[in-house]
Amino acid sequence: MAEPPDILVADDEPHIVALLAELLTDVGYRVRTASNGRAALTAVQKQMPALILLDNMMPVHSGLEVVRILRAQGYHQLPITMMSAVRLAEPLNRTGATDFLAKPFVFVDVLACIEHYTGVGSLDGSVPDNVSRARTVGH
């Protein structure tokens, strides 16, 4: 069996990071976390993830700054899904991000995004009983 995709969750709100990490781990993904933009950049340089779930409004470097730095460093194929409660002022294609999730979002949207960009769903295609696909994240 192939290794599950490595997902990097970068958000400065600890409850969002903890919830996403728990839910994604429960469905079979490997999850690493970062609490600010600099930590997200460091995590990518240590080991490239299959996808980044990246909050826009973070300390040290904003999500948009992280995207621009990564793209400038040559990480053009890395899927980056921006998460924010505030709509981005510039069109998504100009931010360099691959996709956008507006907070709050439901967990099924996160799963669909990961599967779309990595080609891999949960390990057996199902979600454990203790994980609600309709769970709202980002309040």
C-alpha cells in the first residue's frame, strides 16, 4: 500500500489546526502543521507536502506572502489551497494559490479538495463513524 499523502495545515488559530489535523488523520492522511507563515515555509523546505491548506491571515508571513515565496522558489506544481474568512481582494489566479476555501467550510469540501489535487481520497474511500463529513470548520 502506498504512503498516504502528506498534508500541511498552516493556520494561526490552534483550534482550527487541531480540528483539521484530527479529522484528516482519522481518514488516513499524514498531517503536519504550522502556526505561522515562516513555519509553513520551513516545513515545505524540510519535506514537500502533497498539498498545503494555508490560512491567509497569519503572523510573520501572510498566506499570500507564503504562496508568492514558494512560487518564486520554484514550487509551481505544489497545490496550495488558501483558507480565509475574508474574500481575497485579487483574483485567485493572480495570488498564485491553486484553490480557495471560504471559512467557515464543511469538512467534505476539504476532503474533496485534497482528493482533487492529490488524486487520493481517504484510505478506503470511507469516513469513520466518528468523523462527520458535514463538520463545520473555521468558526
